[in-house]
Amino acid sequence: MPKDFTTLIEMLAFRAEFSAKKVAFTFEEKSVSFAELWQDINLFGSFLLARGLKRGERVLVALPNSAEFFLAFYGIQRAGGIAVPLFPEAGVARIFSFAKLCDAKTIIAPSNLPEKELICFRQLAEKKNISIISVKDSEKSIFNEKFPEIKPDDISFLQYTSGSTGNPKGVMLTHANLLMNIRQMIAGMEITANEIFVSWLPVYHDMGLILKTMVPFYLAAESHLLPTSLRNIHPWLAAIQKYKATFTAAPDFAYRLSLRHAAPHKYDLSTLRVALNAAEPVRAKTITNFEKAFGLKNVMVAGYGLAEATVGVSMWKPGTPNRVDSRGQVSVGALFPDVDLLIVSDQKIQSPNEVGEIAIRSKANSQGYFNNLDENAKLFWKNGYFLSGDLGYIDEDGYLYIVGRKKNIIKRAGVTISPREIEEVVDAISHIRFSAAIGVDKGGIEGEQVFVFAEIRDGEMMSEDNLHEIAVEMTSSFYNHMGFRPARVYLLKAHSIPLTHNGKIQHLLLKENYLNRNLREENLILYPEY
């Protein structure tokens, strides 16, 4: 039974035997049964073994959402290797940089990659002693009867962090870690085998991979996967309606996109039991506005997680009204079963309602970063806890609140300010599509000051007077909320604020781009000219 699985490979073998004809997932209207999935995983695993894949060898999976992704991802593990999923459109140079980070000798590229691109890719790879293969290459493989034994403590895959600090780190996740967190999330989110999952999240990243595909595989629940496209959220909403989805998940910005670009009356989302909002700061207005627009009540719930804890740490029970503190911070609920959490500051444990760094202990915790002793030394605290890098607090009822990333926090005149609090105020202003706040210390006696950057819709078509009016409104709204004025306000062209591949603001990179004058030299600043 599910509770007895010890590895993901064992889980899939079980499903192939006892849920053989049941659909494992659909992708672009095509259904794949558990029997078909298992057969093709074994075929690709056989292909890798025939190529000489060694136990524990890392293999990069540069594939988008697709059936091929699962065959590659699990085929690597079936053959005893370690999968390393990556954003497939990251660019050749970046893909090779990750291959160097984890010492991978094989990269799996999409089977439908244009021939010219594939030839170029292979030529570059050959110079680096790396092989480029595709799932299609395994079609004529001979089935291998002697697969290596996979153990619970074997590394399943490396989840590279987004690199928002400029230092991507490969989080090592074992089969035991993954199965523990799957069970924690099923219990904490009250997920059942009757669930209908719809996801447009990327399967090369933790929430989309673990919560939205591994959990339904574990339960043999109905699961519909879509291509990921941040430019078009309509297919996601349409799929929720079409399949009568009960469970979906996305970062806050995806729900904001829905409110901005979708006509709510066109979509019936009433079957949703859970719309999880996680992976970036959750905004109270997003929850309120989304539920109001689509006629939902207590469906959107806030959650918290990070790769170092596999993925899930906390969430409100489905159907629970959200809780918001006096500063507008949304609580991310109660901890999942068997997760312990402390709030620490200066090596001391904080009392309820005191802000500090979040330290987490769980059997789902990673053993650290692959081949990165320096970062591992910073990660682990004591008594089995690791330091998350996130600031937060626990209220008197035991509910968790996230204040922000420790490295992104702005400290002005001795007061700690979360960029999220500012960004939520600024984003509500007309014509602003996206904003980011950073702290800049230019060495004066005033110390760190708040600089606000905002991307403007159709800003290049606006007059200087119009841009000036927007800047004045930004400053006024900021002052009304914060009680002081920002040191600088800059209006930018669209897509000027750097984001990670899953939509998180790269505050440190934005600061770097400002200080080294990249924003000005690349002509990204619309206003002011100086």
C-alpha cells in the first residue's frame, strides 16, 4: 500500500502493477497509463545502462513540461543515476554551467529540438566531453533485466535553487526525503485519491514536480499537466473548468495575472477545493480579489516551502479563512506533520510574535548542497535544524508568517522593512505592471535608503508629464502607507526587473544592475532622465 513505499521507483512499479490501466497523467489531451509510463521508464533506463551510466552519475534533464520529462527523470533513477532537472530555455551557456557544477557528462535535450540547433548543441558539448541525447534515441533499446537496486537514502535528484542570489546550489533530495514530504503534504493539505489536479507549473521545479506530479502518482489521483507559459494564463483557467479540477497551485503573481488578463465570467472555477498560493510572498489582496472575481470562498490558501525541506513546510487547512496581521502579512498556516520550526536571532530562540530567521527540522530535510561545503556550513544550525534564509515569526496560536528573505530586507534608520510590503502598495497603482523595492547605502550618514523601481505598461508611449504623474502617485502612496518618502523612484520599461525562471524578483541582481549603471546604459529607465 502507499504508506509502505520506500523509493519513487517502488511507487511507480506498484502503480504499474495495481493501477496499470489507470491514467497516470494527461498532457496536451494525450493520456498515459501507469503501465505505459513504467514500460517507457524501463526502456529509457535500459538505454542509459547500455550507454554505461554509472551509479550516482548526474544527468541533466533540459526538458519542458511533457511526457518525455517523466521518462527521462525516472529513467535516470531507474538506472541508478541522479536526475538534474533544469529550465530548458535557460540558454546553452547556462546549461553547460550547470553541467560543470554537478559534473554531469550527459544532457537530455527535447526530441523535437530542430536539427540545426541539435547539431550546434552537440558540437559544443563534444568540446566539453559531454553527450547530448534525447528520449527518442531510446526507442529501439533492448530491455535490461538487471536494474540496480535503489535504496531510500539514494539521491533521487538535485534541485538547483533559482540562483536569485547569484549562487545556484544543488539541493540533494533522497527518495526518503521525497516520500516523507509527499506524506506530510497529503496529510497537511487533506489530499485524497479523489482529487483532480490541474497544473501549469514547470515540472523542472520543486512545487510543480513534487506537489503537482509526485503526489498524484503516489495516490493514483487524476492529474492534468499543461505546458508552462507565463505569457498566457488562459489555458490554465480553461483546464480547471474543463476537467472540473479540485486542486491547483501557483505563485501569487500567476493569480494576479489571472485578474489582470482573464475575464472571470468566462471561467467556472467552482469545482476548486484548493487553490494553493505559495512559492513567493502571498498578498492578502490577491486572495480577496481572486476569490471575489471568480465567485469563490475560502478556496485560496497560503502555503510556505523551500527546496531544502524538499518543498512543503506549512499551509492552512482547505476551507480555512486566511489570517492577516496588522502589517498586511498573510499567515502561511500551521506546520505539516512531523515538521519542527524555530525562529532564531543571534543564535537565540525567539518568543511568539518576534521576528527572526526560520529554522526547520524534518525528515524531509535535505542533507545539503551537492559539492558545496562552504554553503553547507552556512545552512545547518544545530540539533538537526537548518537555517532557511527567510525571516518570519510564529503568532501566539502557532501560525507562521513570512516577513521576507534575510538578504533582501531593507534596514532604514534601524527599522526592518520587507520589500513585499512596499511592492504590494506600488503594484496597485494604475499603469504599473510590476515593481521592486531595494535598500541602497551610498555611504552617507543617512545609511540604507529605499529605492523603488516600477515597470510601466506602454511607458514608452507616454509623455514625460504622464510619467511624472505616475512617479508622484507612487511617492504619495508609499508615503501614506510607510509614513516616509522613498529616496528614489524609477520608472522602467517592461521586463527590466530581473526575475528567476519561476517568477521571483531578483532583488540583489536589480541592485547590482542599478549600482553598476546597467539600467541606465541599457536604456531601461523611462523616468527620470538623471
